[in-house]
Amino acid sequence: MLRTRCGFVASQKVGGAVKRNRAKRLLREAVRARQSSLAPGWDLVFAARKPLADASLSQAQTAVDQLLKRANVVNL
């Protein structure tokens, strides 16, 4: 069975190493919560933006949910 793979990137525009790593951790956790509902066979890349470095997990989860619905890769 094909599995959906996810990649996470954050450029230096997001901030220093600590902020970049925090932004990627938030994205990973938000996607991990939705992993079971992702359509199989996709390769997704999530690029962190500057506001994400200071966001909460619930804000990141909301943003990821909106992106996944917009990309039509969620099986609901």
C-alpha cells in the first residue's frame, strides 16, 4: 500500500535555529495528528513561515487542517 510521505522545511527567514526547529516540530505534530486521515500515495512538503515560530499547537493544527483540505488530500 502506498504511504503518504511528508517533509518539513524552514528557511532562515523564519528565525534562528531554535525558532526554525520549533516551527518544524509544530508542523510535524500537527500532521502526525492527521496522518491516519491522509489519502495514500502523496508526497507533501510543508514550508514553515515566520508567524509559525510564535504560534501555538492549536493554531498550527488549524493551519495544517486548512491546507490539507485545500489540497484535497484528506479522507474524511
